[in-house]
Amino acid sequence: MFLVSWNVAGWSTTSAAIRTSYGSIKAFLDMLGADILCLQEAKIPLKRLRDESDGVFCGAADRPGFPIEGFESFWCCCADRAMNGVTTFARTGTTFRVDDKPFRDDSLDREGRCL
């Protein structure tokens, strides 16, 4: 299994750069060849992943309603502001269980630091 971990320092900017350089998130994931891609510091609120009112789509798909074929994505966003946030892209079938509140402690789980 090939796992890559990347501190993206903001998913909005990173996803736009990936789409500009590779044409799509899918093309980037295929080029990378990772089975699991873990992203830190996504810095994006959950509602922003689904919102394209400003013409910029930041979600996990290459366009709304079209998930990336062959991959699943899991998001844990900071509950209070657009800070922190982690994301995992995993090849379909590689995950057994995902939990965005693993500590069972609201003060820790709402920070968006763990999946």
C-alpha cells in the first residue's frame, strides 16, 4: 500500500492548482499512484465543499455531483472556523471504517484535526 501525507495549507488554493496543472483531481490522483492520500490543514468549512456560488468548486469531486471514480474522500472540518481540517482520499475498497469524531470528546473532535 502506498500512502502519501501532505500539508496543503489550504484546500481551495491547492485544488485549484491541481486542476490547473493536471486538469482534474482524478488525473492528479492517478499520476500520484497513492492508495491513500492524507491532507492536513485543508482550512475549509464543510459547507464550502458543496458551495460553488462564486464559480469556484472546492469539493472532493471534479464537479458537483460527480464523485471521483475509484476513490472515496473523507473530511473532518473545524466546527468553529475555517482552520485546521483533514481530508483523506482512499482508493475504493481500501477503508474498513472512518470516524471524524474518534476521541468521543467534543472539545477535541470539533477542531477538525483527526479522521
